[in-house]
Amino acid sequence: MFISLDHDHFSAQALSAYDPTLRGHAFVVVRQSTGSHKCAVWACSSRAQKLGIHRGQPVQMVLRKHRKIEVVPRDDLIEQTAREELAWVAEHYTPEFDVTEFGRCLLNLTGTPIEQEVDIADIAKQIRHDIIHKIGIQDVAIGAASSRLIAGMLARLARPCDTRICIPGTESETLASVSADLLPGVSGRAKERIRQYGIKRIGQIQNLGKNALVARLGGDGERLYSLAVGVDTKKKVEKKESIEAETILDRDINDEKILRQHVRYTADKLSHGLISATAWASRLTFVLTYTDKRRTQKTASFASPTNERDTLTRTALRLFHDLYQRRVTIKTIRLVVRLPRQDTQQIDLFESATEKRQRTIGNAITKVRDRLGFDSVIPAANFVVADTPDAVSTGTEWIPTKLIDHLELLDEGHGYQR
């Protein structure tokens, strides 16, 4: 069973969800400068749609007719945050999901416990509730079917916020009544030919048969027939790769100083995970979960990909400062790098001596931790009280004394002293 989620005018919905000043207002989203004569509407808020504004209209024409309409530039960072939030929601239901650039989601529920125990209509209702109340996106169109192709088409039919479900065994009948224009992946040439033949419904394509379509359209005809009978040739949905680090607090903590040390510790774990996987982070997502089960998150981008601990720590602390506003006790701290870049082992020509030194130290510490465990080497900043009897000072690090015999793994001259 597949569930497809379609968010019409995704750019506008994401802005409304994350910018309170835009909620309930009539506005349009643009990609180009408003001063350009080519500037056109990219997306509209729900109120703007009620005024008759639609995607593709010239902005100057819209402003002449609706002087009070607000024009907002597209925000890539907000849209990326919304996509990551959608991924978090999807991950609660299945490990196999996909989120596209335009906020469309496909969830493969096949074989999952919820698919076996809960009615599909109730699952769709629950997913919509999560998206509306946890993210703030209001219009969620949902399609459900035993085929990912049919689920996606039903989601488009369900715009802006309806639910369409195809009962298993009725796929052919469901497709027969759907407009041929909704078939995805059909070339412009093939679309034009079927329009010339007067074909409007998928049922008409099914009736023509494969041989007739191939004779008239060649390879396009074969693919067109496959789509018309519900066969999709796209590759399977795969779980998105990510590297993450999480700290679960064993007691309720509301002391910001102690929490910041836990953030440092989590960032250190993330750096270790990235270095061990020979990966870099282009973006970092900070997820904060409170003891009342409410959750908030925020994402930051790096000027250049990195796995360096100090850089990750500074960014994590900044995100924590932005997120920790409720003053409610914290349950978990989670740092996630989605789609990490592979380390190509290329040397940065602009790397300073200090950066090179830190990179070398980080790699050396990772080797120690891989052999003796992560907590064998802990930065002093991660401790509430760093000066402990069983530790020795290294200037910027604190290393437990049991590691003294293993320091040959670290290059000499890095400030580690007995």
C-alpha cells in the first residue's frame, strides 16, 4: 500500500507555516525580481487563490487588479525545512519514503505494522493531522493505492485537501475515468498525438491496446500503455541516508548551562560519526524534544561541507539558542545530517595551519575512539565539572588517565601532555 501526499502551492504553504506574519493574508510567491517584466506568480496563498489569482499570471497584472496583494520572494531555506519536517512525519509511519523538491511525498506502507492493523482511511487522516498540527501546512491532498503510480495520480485529483483511495482490485476501473493529462512521465510528443486522436480519458488508452499504441507512437506508446494499466517503471522508493547523533537525558533538566554541555557532547558524537563514515555535512538539523512530547527543529547550512567538531559545535549551539524558548524540561537532543557528502580526500588549498591541525587531531581521536569506545576521549566542555581526579589536562581536551598508554595513536606535538 502506498500513500502519496500532494501540497498544492507548496512554496506559499511553507511560508505561511513558518512566517506568522503571512498567515491568513493574501500573498503571492515569485522567483524572479518583481521589477522584471517576466516576473510571474510561482505560488499563491489560499486567500490569493480565492481572489482568482493563479500560478503563471504576470505579477504586474496581478498588482494592477489587486493593489494590496503582497509579493514575497521564494525562500529556499524555509522550503528545505518544510521538506525535512515532512520527512520526519513520514519516518514515523515507514522507513521507505521519498520527499520531492515541491513537497510531494510518497510513503511505502507495505508490510508495516500500521498498514496491517489500521484502516487506510484512518492512516490518511492521522498523517494529515500530523502535518497540519506539527508543521503548519494546511492543505494536504492524499491519494492511497496499491500502486505508487495510482496513489500519486489520486493525490493530484484530491487537491487541495481531499483524500482519494483506490480499493485493491479496482485499479483498472479507477484509472479508466481519470484524465489522460494526469499520466506522469509522458513525453510532449506523445501528449500532443493523443490530443489529436481525441483521447481524453485513460480508459480510452486502455481500449486501444498496446499494439495499436506502439504502431502509432513507437516506444512512447509502450510506456503510455504501461502507465494506463497502472504499471510504473520508476525505481523503488529508498530510505534517505542520514547520519545522526542523539542524547537522551536520563533526568529532567532545565539548566541552560548544563543543556549546552549536552549539545556539545551530541555535536562531538555527530562529528565522530561523520569522520568514521568519511562524510561531510552540508546542512545540520537540530531537533529538540521536550518532556511533554512536543518537538521543534531548525536547519542551518555550512559555507562549505565539514565534519570538523568545533564547526559543528558552534552551529549546534546557535541552533539550540534559537530553538530553546519554552523553558520546559528537555527529553532528547538530536542532530541530523541528511544526505551527507562523501569525503573525496581532496585537500583544501585555503586550509589554514590551525584548521589542518584540528583535522589531524580529529582523525587521530576518532582512531582512539574506534578502538576503545567513544567515551574514551571527551572534551572538557562536555563535563559539568571538568577537573576530575581521573582525568588529565591537555589544554583544550580532557583525557581519562587510562588512555595514557594509548597516546601513541596521536601525532606528537598536538598539545597532549601526560
